Amino acid sequence: QVQLVESGGGLVQPGGSLRLSCAASRSIFSINVMGWFRQAPGKERELVARIYRGGIVNYADLVKGRFTISRDYAKNTVYLQMNSLKPEDTAVYYCNAEDPPGVVYWGQGTQVTVSS
């Protein structure tokens, strides 16, 4: 059982950067996988990035080279560094955790708007 709270969203110009934070209610050291998803209006929620307990990461093709997922075990926090933002990155971003496999937790979401 874990509660997840996202923060760090906001309005940014194209080409700008944001860092999203996902604060967990307990240690994340033993969680199998954590990640970020996003959902734009009228669209399905889609994977942005995941990081596994062993350190393996994966990214959606559309964010590779621009976004970086990382963890800070001491702070029980997962981050998503978002660089070179594009208007099509506009969405609500959700933190998630899956542990054990098939048991999924979600944060409440944080809005990211990329607009000039």
C-alpha cells in the first residue's frame, strides 16, 4: 500500500523544462516499478516513463532524449525531468507504482501545459 502525490506541473513555453515530483507515503526501495503516465483530454492514458527496482528504465518513443525518470530513495520520491517541452506534451501527468505485479497505485495527477 502506498499513496502517491505529484507536484511540479504548470505552464511552460515550448522548449522549456519542468521537473515533476512524485512523493510516496513510504519507502519506495522495494517497489517493483514506478513510473509516469499522461493523459490529454479525450485521449487514453499513455506511458511516459518507467523505472524498475533494478534500475532499468524505459521511455515512450515520443519522449526519449527529452525526459528523464529518476528516484531519490532517501526522499521516497520519483522525478520526471522534462526538457525541450513541446505543445503535444500537454497533459495531466500521473505517477504510478505497481507492486506486486498487477496491483497498481496512482497519484492524483498534475497538469502540464506547454504553450507559447
